[in-house]
Amino acid sequence: MGNLTYTRLIAIDAEHPDPETIQLAAEQVQKGGLVAFPTETVYGLGANALDASAIGKIYSAKGRPSNNPLIAHIATLEQIEQVAVDIPETAYQLAAYFWPGPLTLVLPRHERVPDVASAGRDTVAVRFPAHPVARALIKAAGVPIVAPSANRFTRPSATTAQHVLADLNGRVDIILDGGPTHIGVESTVLDLTAPTPIVLRPGGVTLEALQTVLPEILAPAQHVPMDDAEARPASPGMLIKHYSPNAEVLVFDGEAEAVTRRMRETASQRMADGQRVGLLLTDEDRPAFADLPVVVQPLGAAHDLAHIAQQLFAGLRALDAQQVDVILARQFPAEGMGRAIADRLLRAAEGRVIEVE
Ligand code: TXA
Ligand code: MG
């Protein structure tokens, strides 16, 4: 565990960030400190991307293994050349559509980006976030900012400043509180150094949207189990245990009615065993469970995937706060934003997706 520091939580207007507050946070970054800040996806835990010792603090604050590389955040398109080299034309084509926004591009790494930022790889992940606070902070700092999601390793990502504080109090110098984030799941990570561009992590930009610009882009590959020590995943962040609340998570997939029946049976069994049961439910699913003495965390309407994505991590954390032993959820179809939601549920469940006949 690293040295403890005093964490300052400072409120900031998400649309019109106060320049003095930004300046204070930027100076903390320049001094080699850690600043947590909102992006349009989730909160990030930021440090100067060109300062190896500051970057080292990120890994210890998160308890993150040092083989998991970080994303370098930039505030202008031109800044891409400060962190990457041999940038393919496709990067600029995608940037024209999706930047600023929730898309991260893996590119050949510029030598001035320290090894630790990229966990020793010769590539670097680059993102130009859209959030006014993130953009103002990177601009004021005058350097690219590396930032993983601002949660402790394997925990659900933080979508509010309170989540950041709960995980990282005493481990980060400043938290800029710009309110809840809009997208709620992390950026899509796209590897442009692979022979054919491939999505390493589904996220805020859908595969379908990416393919309208570059039709050859490949869908994310199968996950790699955490206990497979030999495996070297293309993206080490894609471990199967990830986004986990303290409670056990069980995800059910299959025909709608059959899934409802199985979820009810499982809830009843667990309650009979003396467990406290939490359910993550869409509005459409709620009536089918209304008679059960369970803790329900509503996700909103099933068709409103943007809203569900926004609520997902907060919902997992809210059920933890209610001290449930187990969380049951229905799997989402892996299409559009559903792909990122299904991926996060799968990882929250550490791969325990129950296929219902
Ligand atoms: O939305 C987001 O991307 C947020 C906000 C703060 O920008 N950041 C975020 O960072 O989610 P993090 O560190 O939690 O996830 C970064 C992901 C991991 O899966 C990591 O393995 C992958 O990007 N990644 C980073 N650099 C990479 C590289 N050079 N090659 C392949 N994958 C990389
Ligand atoms: Mg993360």
C-alpha cells in the first residue's frame, strides 16, 4: 500500500468548469500528483503522462498490476503526435467521426511516453475525451494525462465522485466532482496496430458505428480467464474478474420466460439459505418479481440501453451498499450498446453466465 495523502473533493461545474479550480488541479498534475476527474464515460485517475514516477503512483493507488497499460488522454487532435508515431490514416478517419468522444485508439508508442504508462509495450492507447472538465484539465496541465478508471482494481468503475472517494480516499490528491457521468461504461478500445483493426473492449462507441467508417473492424474476441497465467491477452484489462461488487453476481441468459422462472427459483433458493438477494431489473421485469422480498435496483426501460449503461456500475455499487449476498441479472443481447453492457455484466459475474434452456 502506498503513502496516504489528504484527498480534497472539489465541486466543479461539468459544463463550465471554473478556471481557478482547473488551474489548481493542473498544478497538482504538473507536480506529479494524482487528480481524479470526470470524463463522459467514467471518472479517471489522472497523472502526467510523461512523468514515470507520477504514473507509478496510479498503479499503487488502484492496486493495479503493472502489466496493465493506461490510456493517454489528449485535449487536441494535434496532441496525438506527442504520444504516438507512425499514425495510420485510419486513425484520422475515425477521429474525424468519434473524437472528442468515448473511443480509444491503440497506436505505436512515441518514445517520450514512459514504459510504465504502456506496461512496457511498444504501443500506446490514446483518447480525446469530450467532457469539458477533462479537456480543460489536460489543456491547463499542458501535457497528456494518463488515466485509468478511478476505482480500486477489479471494482466497478466509478461514475460519480462519491464512488471515487469510496475506493480511493487517501490515495488521490484531488477529486473534481462534476456530478454523475453521462455514458457510464468506459470507452471502446480499438487496436489499430493489429493486422486488421480489432475492438479489444466494447464501450461507449458501438461496433456498428465504427464499422460505418471502417467496415473491416473486427468484433472483440473471447475473454481470457484470470487464472490462466500463461495467457497474454491483447488487452490485459480484459480479465474475466473485473467490475466486481463484493456480492456474488449471477447473470442469466436464454429465452425470456425461462430466464424469469430460473431467476425466481434461484432467488427463492438463496433466500431459503438465509441470503439477502439483490436484483438488477429493467422496468419490464419488475412485475414478475414484485412479490419477492428482494432488494431491487431498477435499471430503467429495457429498450433504453444508453440509460441502462449509465446506471449499471452505480446499480452494482448500490446493491453492495445494501449488503446483499448475491446479485441476479438478466443478460442483454450483445448488439449496439448492449455489447458493452453484456461485457460488463459477464465480468461482474466473473464469467458465471447461466445459460437457461
Ligand atoms: O473510458 C475510459 O476509457 C476510461 C476513462 C477514464 O477515459 N478509462 C479507462 O481506463 O477505462 P482503464 O485503464 O480502466 O482501461 C483501459 C483499457 C484496459 O482494458 C487496458 O488493458 C487497455 O485499455 N489498454 C491500454 N493501453 C493498451 C495498449 N497499449 N494495448 C492494448 N490495450 C491497452
Ligand atoms: Mg478500468
